Amino acid sequence: MSSETDISEDGSVSTNSTAEVAEQEEDYSWYVLHTFAGQEQRTCELLLQRVEEEGMSEIIKQVIVPTQEVMEIRRGEKKQVEHQLYPGYVFIKMLMSEEIAHFVCQTRGITGFVGTRNDPIPVENTEMASVLQQIEAGGVEPQVEFKIGDTVRIISGAMEEMTGTVKNVDIERAKIKVSVDMFGRSTPVELNFDQAEKL
């Protein structure tokens, strides 16, 4: 079922019989919008504002920036941060038409749909289910800046300015074990996260 849509030259939209727009989920598809990196959330808010102002919530059902809450450990400190899963992209669930696609692309910050200009490509249901699952799952494991095999420089302590290789990462204690070459032999050194930096 379709709804008649009128778009004026200034990009405003009026809809006729929006109550008649089909509510069945299969009528809607998810699409991906290109935007500028770092402006995803602002672009999402601007589009949602336009949707509300033009009374288009029956045509454009959802607009999201997929993020995930993760725990990061930097410089020995744990912080809960919001991590963007797909930088430079905004996801939109909508009833596709040429007029509505034009309306969406007139939003500041949006450079177009994924796909060609005249043929936006819908996201496969299985792919979108995976995206939504990632959002719901959240960050289970703390994210750290070190991993086994990294080369690091010691930036404080008795071995300052020496370099070594990370052999173990202890997330709970916020410590790493580094192998340092001293006097022709490999010596293990335990350091706090804030005592080393990656090279």
C-alpha cells in the first residue's frame, strides 16, 4: 500500500492518508546512509527532527547510529565509553520511494545512500539482525590498548626508554608483562598499563 507524497521545492513534505500506510514490518526495509565521520549522531538527530516536523513517522520508522557500550582501559584507568560500530554511516528503516529518498538526502550531513543514486541497496535481514544484536550485546570484554606481541617503550620506572615485547596482558590488574633485552638476555618485566606505550 502506498501513500501519496508531495514534496515542495524547499524540500518540505506533506503526506496524504498516512494512517493508511501499511504497518506490516515486511513493507519496510533498512538502508544505510553515508555521512561525515564524526557527525553521525548529529546527522541522525537532524533527520529525526525533520521526520517529526513533516509528520513522516509512518514512512520513516527508525533512524539509528549503531553504537556499543564498551569498557576501555587506558593509562591504567577503566572508562565506560560509547563505541561507534560503523563510523561514517547512519541506518534508516523506511518505505522507499524516489520522493522520500530525495527528502532524506536533503538532510544536512547526508551524502547519499549506499548503492547508486537511483537505486539504494536495502540491507539484508540477516545482516541487519547482526547489527541489532551487536548493539544489544554491549561490550563484554574491556578494550585495552595492548595485546600480546606488541612492541612497547617503557615510559617510567627504572627501565625508562627501554623497549620490549608484550608477553602477557592482565586486564583485571591493569598490568602487562614485557620481555626486555638486557645484557644479551631476555628479562621479563611487569608494568602498569600507564608505564608503557605502543610503538
